[in-house]
Amino acid sequence: KDAQLLLRNERLDAAANRAYYVIFHSAQAALETTKVCATEVALRGSEQFGIRFVKEGPIESRFAKILRDASELRIDSN
């Protein structure tokens, strides 16, 4: 809801930031179920997500791309 409010008020950078963190924390929570250490999740979360859930697991590759794209959008919005 926060991201939608930000979008309606044309706060695009802030909306991109909020959207990224929703995606990132979801991926982080999934990685924690695989016993990946917290440092590894923080440093290389999207890479580990791709390896453990897309390449080795049940997640479609489009979700790893969404995570990467959101990360790039967040970085570009700063």
C-alpha cells in the first residue's frame, strides 16, 4: 500500500525502493529456510536465490529476473 501511495503521488524513486525491499525480504526469508548464513544472504542474496531456488529448485527464472531488475531500479533511483 505504501508503494501504491508513493506512485499516486509521483514519488517514483521512493516507490521503487519500497517495492525492491518487499521482493528482497521475501527472497531473504526463502534463503533462510535453506540454512544459508545471514552474511551470505546479505552479501549475495539475489545470486544465492537464483542458485538455490531457480537453478536447483522449484522457482521459475522470471522471479530471479524480477529480483535483479528491482535491485537495479532501486540503485538507479538513488
